[in-house]
Amino acid sequence: MSALASFLAALPRSPELQQKLREATTAEAFTEVAQRAGFDLKPIDLVECFCEQLSRGSETERLELFNACSWDFGELAWLLRSIAEREASAG
């Protein structure tokens, strides 16, 4: 079992971890909580898991997962602008 899977399995049994994660707003903050609880996680582990999950399933399932992030307009606009800038600088 991966460190992320182990951490996620431990979450339902730990209200303290759940509370700390509510305050985590970045992959770094999320993994810092996990590391303090003894799990060997890196921010990229979380990001790669999300990307993998987002690329699986039907179109409807992928859309539901994306929407579950509760993006507001500013966040989504920032994300799209960042992607466009990265693509422009690469091409």
C-alpha cells in the first residue's frame, strides 16, 4: 500500500488529522500534515494521484471530480491563464 493510500485509510479514524487537513490549502500543506503524522508523503504524490484520478473514468466521472474541487471563477481563470502562459513560453 502506498504512503498516500495508508494516510487516506487512516483519515476516517482520526478527527485530529481531518481538522488539520481542513486548514491545508496546498499540496505542500497537505503533505506536511501527513508527514507530521508519520506518513512519508511528498507534494508531488498528491498531485500525481489527483491527475491520475482526473484522467480515469468516463467523461461524466472526470467532470464530477473536477467540479468537486469547488473552483471559483478567480481560481479557474488563474489556472487557465497559467496554462496558457506555460504553453506560450514552451512553443
